[in-house]
Amino acid sequence: GGITTLDPGYKNTGSCESAITFLDGEKGILRYRGYSIEELADKADFLEVAYLLIFGELPTKGQLEKFHNDIKAQSHVDEDVKKILDGFPKSAHPMGVLSSLTSALVAFNPSSVNVDSEEEMYNAIVKVLAKFPVLTAWAYRKRAGLPLDYGDNSLGYVENFHKMMFNRPNGNYSVDEKVTNALDKLLILHADHEQNCSTSTVRIVGSSHAGLFVSLSAGINALWGPLHGGANQAVVEMLEAIKEDGGDTHKFMEKAKDKEDPFRLMGFGHRVYKNFDPRAKIIKKAADEVLSSLGIEDPVLDIAKGLEKEALEDSYFVDRKLYPNVDFYSGIIYRALGIPVEMFTPMFALGRLPGWIAQWREMRLRKEPIGRPRQVYIGETHRDFKSIEKR
Ligand code: CMC
């Protein structure tokens, strides 16, 4: 029979049971597998958090070492993938490049497609955790006109990624620990966020038993949109536009409130958080710390703080419970770390990868049915065909 209730945007529809991430939007609480995001960002490293999200427990030293070694053993990417990358124009947005290359991984790793046992799942997971940072660094290096390298397996997961991004042909590579620590923290804060748009996409694509890599590729595309992960790029572009325009934040606030104008205050608002986004709090503090410890003054940070202050006192934003979200301050940190603006959303994807994987694995282990929402049909009922001459 037909259905009568609708919930566009699934604002009030649960799609699954999940034991991965707990989120209380009213209280501003976010926990991965029961551990608070604040504590994890402070005390754990990204790979530990990835393990926790995917397998449900913090790893022992031995488990973490094995996990890392298994990843290192898979950190090569077929040389022919470089030919695919070569076909893209330099101007291509790295999110499109990354989703394409992630799909292409299937062709180079056909054994990872059918994953019916936990062992096959594990192998596919390790492969993509190993290869995705290489692809992300390559997407950046292609744009920057830099040679494509492989990583340095003597380094930690995040340090290795940083080196793959910023190593230069003249061998002048060094990194401040503050930089990799900040990067680690940012990636942890992005690692999972229950049934958001990209994660729901990964679960729904995976529910057809399409493989892990293509499910992730679909997630990357969903994340790209400016209402989701693409907001981090859009925020910094907005802040730059305000700066160029003379720094009048009030003018942009009015524009965001004008219902005739499609402009929104990027980095504000959230489907679930109605008090504050706990990630934004940590990121704002980190932005201050990172910029001051690196001795960077970014005028855009002051504009961001000004906008936030104004919005928190404005009845439009107060009434609608619109607060800064994770994307509001993250771009300012990425920029201080030397990451260009088009790479902000790929950085989000790198951080979200463990969450997507954990959610996909949970969906498969729980043998969830194929995702297939219903609709209420509102089109023509029945019409007789008219030949083309008579239309
Ligand atoms: N600026 C101005 N008005 C806004 C904004 C904003 N950023 N966000 C929501 N509103 C208004 C919206 O116009 C609506 O007003 P009214 O009730 O008068 O029609 C009301 O607030 C409720 O908004 P909604 O669009 O119904 O809420 P939603 O849950 O469907 O959308 C959102 C959530 C995050 C897509 C939205 O707040 C938004 O577009 N924000 C800007 C983009 C952004 O920062 N996205 C990042 C989200 S957080 C992490 C991530 O996913 O990357």
C-alpha cells in the first residue's frame, strides 16, 4: 500500500541502530564508543581513534602496532593510478579527483570487492586506510605541480601524511611537532558523527553490497557539498570576501538573515546541535593556540570571532539556535598549517574515513537490509499516450 507520512531530509527518522557514536544535540555531547571527544582529542592519536571507532575498543599496544604494520604493508598505490590522475586538469577540485581515484581502487584491488567474511573486511579496511592518504596527498601535489611520492613508513600515520603532502624535491622537509599534533587533533574531531549525510550515503550504498571502496567514494561526493563538509572551504572563502569588502560583518549578517537572499552564514547551524557544537569549541581554542604558537596572525580569525559574537547576540540566530559548527574555525587552522583552501574538504574526508568505515562495517555485520525509502506520488495519475505529431 501507499504511505502517508513523510519526513523530507529525514529530520526525525532513525535509519539504524548503532553502537559507534553518541550525540546529544541538546547538551552538546559527542562520544565515540562511549569516550568523550574532548578526552580523545587530548589524549589519543588518530590511528588509535580509528581503531576504536572501527573495532569498538581502544587498542592495546600490540593491537595498535599490528594495525599500523598492516596498514604500512598496503601503503603502495598501483603506478597506473598515476595515469588516471594525470588525465585530470590541474584545476580539477581535489574532492572530485579523490572520489574518482577511490572508486578506481576497486579496479586495482578486485579482491577487496566481495567482503563476506570478517577477514576480507579487515583486509579491505586496511587497504583503504593505507592508500587514501596517498591519494589525498597526490590530489594536492597534482594541483601544486609536484612529483608524486610515496610515504615514509618509519613515521606515524599522521606524520607520514604530512610528509607526503609537504615533502619537496629538494629534500627540504621538516615539521614542527605542534603542526602534526594540531593535525592529529583535527582529524580526531572529524572522525565520526553518526548518521550525517555522507555517512548515511556510505551505509545506503554499502547496503546494496557494493564494495567498501565505492561506498566510500559515494561518501566523499556527499561530503563535498557546501551544506556538509564543503562548508569548511566555503567559510574561509566567505571570511575572505568579508575582508575584501572592508570587514563589515554586520552587512553579511543581514544578508544571511534575508530570506530573499540564498546566502547563508557558512559554518553556522546544525541539524542536531541546538546548543553548541562541542567540536567547534575545541577547534576555536585550537585555532588560537596553533596560530599563536606558530606566530601567525590571520586577520580572518578576527573576522570569524567578530561574526560569531554578533551572531550569538542576534535574535535571528538565537531564535533558530544557530551556533558555529565544526567547519567554522577548522579552515583557519588548516590554513595556518599550510594547507590550501581547496584541500580543506579532502582533509575532512581523511578525518571522516574511519567513521565511514566503522559505519559500513557495522551495517554489514548487522546484516542490515538494502536501503530503500518510500515516497508519496504526486504526479499525473493516468494519461493516454499521444503520438509526437499530436503534442
Ligand atoms: N545562515 C542563516 N540562516 C540559517 C543558517 C545559516 N547558516 N542555517 C540555518 N538557517 C535558518 C534557515 O533558513 C531556517 O530558517 P527558517 O526557520 O526561518 O526557515 C532555520 O535556520 C533552520 O534551518 P534549516 O535549513 O531548516 O536546518 P537544517 O537542519 O535543514 O540544516 C544546515 C542544517 C547545517 C544544512 C544549515 O544550518 C546550513 O545550511 N548551514 C550552513 C552550512 C554549514 O555550515 N554546514 C556545515 C554543517 S556542520 C558539519 C558538516 O556537516 O560539515
